[in-house]
Amino acid sequence: MKGNIGVTTDNIFPVIKKFLYSDHEIFLRELVSNAVDATQKLKTLASVGDYKGEMGDLKVEVKLDAKKKTLTISDRGVGMTADEIEKYINQIAFSGATEFLDKYKNDANAIIGHFGLGFYSAFMVSKQVEIFTKSYTDAPAQHWSCDGSPEYTLEECDKAERGTDIVLHIDDENKDFLEESRMHTLLTKYCKFLPVPIVFGKKKEWKDGKEVETADDNVINNTTPAWTRKPADLKDEDYAKFYRELYPYGEEPLFHIHLNVDYPFNLTGILYFPRIKNNIDLQRNKIQLYCNQVFVTDSVEGIVPDFLTLLHGVIDSPDIPLNVSRSYLQSDQNVKKISTHITKKVADRLQEIFKNDRAQFEEKWDALRIFIVYGMLTDEKFFDRAKDFALFKNVDGKCFTFDEYKELIKAEQTDKDGNLIYLYANNADEQHTYIEAAKAKGYDVLLMDGQLDAHWLSQLEQKNEKLRFVRVDSDVVEKLIVKADAAKVALTAAQQDALTEVFKSQLPTLDKTEFVVTMEQLSADDQPIVITQNEWMRRMKDMAATGGNPMMGFYGEMPNSYNVVLNTAHPLIDGVLRAEEQACADNVSPIAQEIADLEKRRNALKDGQKGKKDEEIPVAEKEEIDTIDKKVGELRDRKKTVYAEFATTQPRVKQLIDLALLANNMLKGKDLADFVKRSVSLLQ
Ligand code: ADP
């Protein structure tokens, strides 16, 4: 018999070939899944007594014939009668095609799902497809053949065994599907955990230095993977073994979570918290999504919450609509529920480990924190759960829950406005001096060196009104936690000006760096100079560096601004001031006097102009003020030069600055070499 395939457009095959140019390989998944379905159906019929014959060896076989250029998929399932072929194969619903195809031309999954085209995906790689099938009923065996035109032939044939053989005559463009190694890779990818044994050739072994075939079937898959078994039947080593089955080269994971849901949707799976060494690991091993043990995809974005895409493992659900486009998936209500549920399960499990085995939890915290912090940042519900088990770790390696930490620092680290100040370092070595100073004052310092910590601490501040994070090096230790109003600097304006200019003249010029000299009346025991970086500004730059908000780019471009804080209570700073007063007085006094006189005259002129409109002021007067301003500018520059010249006679100025830079890990290259030389000569 001959006939035309029932499609409403002229010819489906060019469409299949043309539009499904990506993902050709999924034809294999579709055909093997059909074979598995047919096998499962037979088992079901037998179990309810509707089929009473021999079951035989219920396996699916995949065979290559390089000479004939065929790929054959055989099963011993229910088979098809002529009527069934007519109904299931020949009639394809195919309406509204053009528009849909246009939209989803790169998404073979969506197209196949939309049109129920699983079987026809065979034409993506074949010039001719044949079906040899014998139904489990007594109906005669059938041979169907089609060469890629809408015409097909259907006739009875001799096939002794129940089941179906699908024979693909692979076309020239897709020859690679005839290679054994390629087929092996694909079968491993799509069929690794199918519930019916998938056989591909015979097992091989090494004999006398040669690889030879044995009599045993080469079974590709594990038909009862761990996630399909009951959690109660599995031990830790079973989970570890399954992880290796999934990722043969992966490091041993931290924890596993067995998901097992049957209401309001069906979902099983095992997720693992991996050990992450670097960003490459993050990309490589991904969560795999299965539908009744058929591999569907390893890009699960939209199905599990973003932060959990970092986990490894398997999710299997018949309720996730798989043969649809991604955008549809992301708006699907069922999928949203699944996502919420997985988040909850993950939080439950972490909570449980924290409660039952806190020592283990703490030990693994460094590896876990990236997931937990990412989750807290991106998922409100997860934040609410995680705030009970997320940990702060201090520079001595001690861990605290949020509540415990609050208790610990409450007494010492509350400022005069009632804010709790959380001191932190993000590099214990570089900030060593500051950490020691803070500890000496009885403060605790957290280590916040995680990739997402800059964002995390902003979040924690937003959620707790009376909480501030302050990096240990963002100010001199006295001012990190302001407990009372600070002591006033006991210097005149002229003295402050002199000190500022002397030190300013000796500061290095560094790329993208800006220094501002300020003064604090600290104590004589404190360092003479401390370099600090404004907490807020630095954090903006940190966040810009880890990306996320495009607005942040602006801060990334700004120079780093540092405060060079002179401790006016320190004898060395005082010494510089005294020396300056002696050395510069003769030069500076007349200049200062001149400036004072000019400013007096300027003030007098300005006073006289009060209340007058601009046009009422004589031009000569305006010109005089301009001249005064210019002159004062020149005089100030002259004064600066005097201070700068003085500074060059004072190696200790440069030395003090370099010591402060050194403590901040900012003294490099030639500056460092000069410092060493100068130190030696100062000792002589
Ligand atoms: P779907 O599998 O989504 O229903 P397909 O185009 O893949 O769509 O298959 C259409 C139908 O053809 C199947 O539902 C099944 O009834 C029948 N069929 C396909 N392959 C086989 C097979 N190997 N054995 C028995 N029936 C099959």
C-alpha cells in the first residue's frame, strides 16, 4: 500500500531538515525513548494480565552498520499494527506551522514537543527511514518505509519477534552518527539512566595486547540510578558512588540532598553541594534534568533558583513540561512551585546538618558559603531560613551564628549612637597591622574574604538598621567605633597648614590614587601616620569589581582615595612641626603677614559692597579684588614652596610616609628600594 502522510503543509521534511539544524542529535533520545516507552507499556500490559505471552529479553538494542550506512534501534515492546501505524505515524497534526517554526527555529525541543514529532526527528539525519514492527497482538508484522517525501509505503512483512526495529539510512551530511565512538558518547549522554537496558554492541576486553569482543552485551545504562531508590535504602557511600557515576572526574562533594516529592507534583532527584576550587569547576559539572530517567538538558536555569544552579546532581520530574521553549518554562506555574520547593528542601537540609553536626558544618563552611551567600542575596525566602545557620568567621577562624556574634560584640562594639559595629578584614595578611590594633583594643574582627561578601554585608546592613560593617583599615583604631566625641586637634590653623603642606609635598604620585592629608589627635602610643580608605567609597569600588549593577561601573573608574592621617599627639609629628617652625619662620612670616594684610583689605572691600547690586560696584574695585586674589594665590604657592623645600631637608618626613605606605602594602618598586636605602643611611 502507498499513501501520503497526513500533513497540512506540503511537505514536512524540508521543514524538519531546514529548521532543526541545531540539536540534530536529539533524534536519538526521541527514538530510544519511544523504544523504552513501548517496552514499559508491554510490562504494564503483562502486569494487569492483558498480555499473557512470553516477555523475552526486554532490552533495547542500538546497532550500527557502516557498510549499509544504517543505524537501527530495536525493542521488544508492544509493537504496532497497521492501524496503529496509520494513526500514530501517518497522521501528524501540523497546523499553524510557519509562524511557530519561525519563532522557535533554534529550539528543536519546542518544535518536536509542539507537533508530537518525536519519531519524525529521525529525518533530521536520514534520507530514508524504515519501520519493521510486530504487535503483541496477533496482527501481522508491518514494514513502513519513507524516503523523506510525503509518500510512504506500508506492507506486511516477515518479522518473527514481537517489537519494533527502526532503521535509519543516515544521509551523507550526518555520517558522523555512524561512528561508533560518537554513538557511544551520545548514548551515554541521553540514555545513561534509562529504566530499560540499552545495549550497544558487545563488551570488549584486552586480550594478548588486543581489544576483543566478548559474548556479553555492552549495556550503556544503569536502570536503577540512586535517585529512583528510597533514601532509606541508601548509604552515604551509595550517594558518593552515584556522584562519581555522574561526574567521573569531580571532587568528592560536601553534602547531598535527596529530593522525593509526590505532591503537588512529582519530583525526585539528588543534589550535591560540590567542592568548588575555581570558576572553571562552576561551569563544568551541572545539574542534569531528566524526565522519567530520560536525559533532557543540563541547563536548568529557570527551573531551579539561580543560586542552586551551582549545585550538582540530578532532578527528574514528569511534571516539568520538557518539550517546550525556555521562556515558556520560566513562566510556568508548576515550574515555579518546583523551584520554591527545591529551595525549601535545600534550606531544610542545611539546617539539619547545622543542628545535628555543627562541627562538620563549620569545617565545610568555607566551601559552602558561596552557595549560601549567593542564595541569601538572591532569594528572600532562602535568606529568612539561612539567617539561622549562616556563619560569621573571625580572623582567628572561630565561627558564630548571627545571634551569637551579636552577643559577643555587643558590649565592646556599640558606638555612641547605639549602632553595632562589625569590624572586618578582607585580607588578613595585608591588613595585619590594623587587625592587631583592633584586637589590642578588645575588638573582634571578622574575615570577609568571600567573592560575594561586599554585596552580602550591604545586604545585612540594609536588613538591620543598627548594624554597620566597618573595615579595620578604614580609619584609625580610635575612630573605628566612635564611642564619644573625638579629641580636638590642638594646633592653630597655621600649624595645621604647615604640617599638611610639608607632608603633602613628600607623598608619592601613584596611578589612579589620590591622597588627602588629615589630622587626628590620637595618643602618643599610636602610629604617627595611618593611611585609611573611606569605607563607603571602597565598598562601592569592590562591588563595581564583582559586577552586577551597571551603575557601579562609575565607581570602578574613580581613583582610589586614601586619607593620610597625621597623629598630632605623636612626638615624631610634633618634632617635624617644631623643626618646621624654627626653619621656616623667617621665610614664612613675611609671606603670612602679606597674605593677612591683603585679606584684610579684601574683607573691607567686600564689607563695603554688601547690599549693593553688581552694577553699583565700581569697576576699579572689582579689579582690585581680582588682583588681590591673584596675589594671594601666588603668595600661598610661595609658602608651599618654602614648606616643600624644608621637607626635602627632613628625611624623616618621607620615612614616616613610607612606613605608613608599607603597613598598607602600598610601597612598591623604586619607592621601596629608595626606602630601604634611606633607612640604612638614617641608621648610620
Ligand atoms: P510521541 O512519542 O510524543 O507520542 P512520536 O512521534 O515519537 O510521538 O511517536 C508517535 C507514536 O508512535 C507513539 O506514541 C507510539 O504510539 C508510536 N511509536 C513510536 N515508536 C514506537 C515503538 N518503537 N514501538 C511502538 N510504538 C511506537
